Amino acid sequence: SSGINAEYGGVKWAPATTGVDGYTLEDGTFNGESNTQTSKLTISAAKLQTLGASKDSETFTCKITVGTTNQDVTATQVVTIFNPTATISTKTITVYAVEQHIITCVLTDIDKQMSGVKWAPATTGVDGYTLEDGTFNGESNTQTSKLTISAAKLQTLGASKDSETFTCKITVGTTNQDVTATQVVTIFNPTATISTKTITVYAVEQHIITCVLTDIDKQMSGVKWAPATTGVDGYTLEDGTFNGESNTQTSKLTISA
């Protein structure tokens, strides 16, 4: 307030009121040299979230009453409220390091294009990672960012750990608050091994070939044995049983004499 001759106590800040959670009202101190006083209203983040859940904006009015006829002196600020969120729909996922994996992160209730979306521990320019900010949609106030992890990168990661947690992050507000979402990626790098690559057999007895499947996460059904096929005379195909302790399965092909 300016052009005043004394300190004003109880400055009003409608619709905020003293004692209501989330609002802090300060009258400020009168400056006799400039005949001014600066009052302040602090609205907590929690209160803004509550307000934003029911409306897009709120108008706050600072008011003092002066004169013998109690005239109002006011000023207003319209506060448009955004409560950004980041969402990765699948929180945990199992992937195979034989193909790339793509994670999408949907940013909602934002007011502009978000540039430089972070995807820790992935960084731009590191082989095997491709980061895309996505494009802001002004109608829905959303933006979809994307991280692509190459098969080669998944193989590298899987060689040293069973899983990796990827975090999508934007920073908003004057105090740089983080808005994040994560996905835990469990990595399997399946291999199939037949120990004897070439062999000589005699057609007077059956021949059995075993194939050990390693670093798999579940029972593999319908294991193929080309050119052998199920139901063809002389071939017996067995998937084998998944071993959850070793994450292995041994399939078997029997060829009759």
C-alpha cells in the first residue's frame, strides 16, 4: 500500500483468511519516509494443489479500508494453477535384450513445452540411449516424452545387473521442484546352447539333441526344432520344464533310427 499515513493492521487477503491451513498473511511494516507498507500472502504448495483440484485459477484480493466512510482500497492477482504430474503407466517390466525397449512418460497439467526432459541414468549422447522431449499439446496441457534403449545397451546393462530403474524428470516452479516417474526394467538376455555343434551318428539307433535355454524368465512353450516338426513321424519334441532358480530350461529333440 502507498500514500498511507500509518501502519495498517489486519490487511485482508480474500479469499484467504488468517488461521486457514495453507495461507500465511503478513501485514508488513509501515515505512514513514515513503508512506508505504508491503503486505504479503504466502500460499503453500499443498493449498495450491487443493485449489487446483477444483478450479483452473483463483483471484486473490488485497484490501484495506480507509476514511470515515470505510472506503475499500484493493489490488488483485489472478493465479492460474498448474499441478504437473509425470506418469509411466507400467511401473515394472521384464524385457529381453534382443530388441530395443521404449518407455513413455506422460507429463500432464503443464502450461508450456518442457525442454530437456531428464531420463536418469540415461543421458543424451550416450550410445544406446535416445531421448525425446515430445511436443506440448496446448489443448490437453500434456506432453509425452520418450526414452528408447537399444538392444545392445540392454545387453550391456544386463551383463552387470539384473535390473535398472529409469526416472523421467522435469523441474518446475521458481524453487525448481522435481516432478518424476519411474520404471524398473528387469533385463533378460536369453541364449540357446547345444553343446556339441557337429556330430556323427549311425542310423541304427535314435539320436537325442538337447538345447539349454538360459537367462529366461518363464516357461518357454512350443520350442521349435527346424526342420523337425511336431506330429511328423520320427521326431519327438519336448519343451522341457522351466527352472526358476537357475532361469533355465532344457528342450529335447529325439530323432528315431
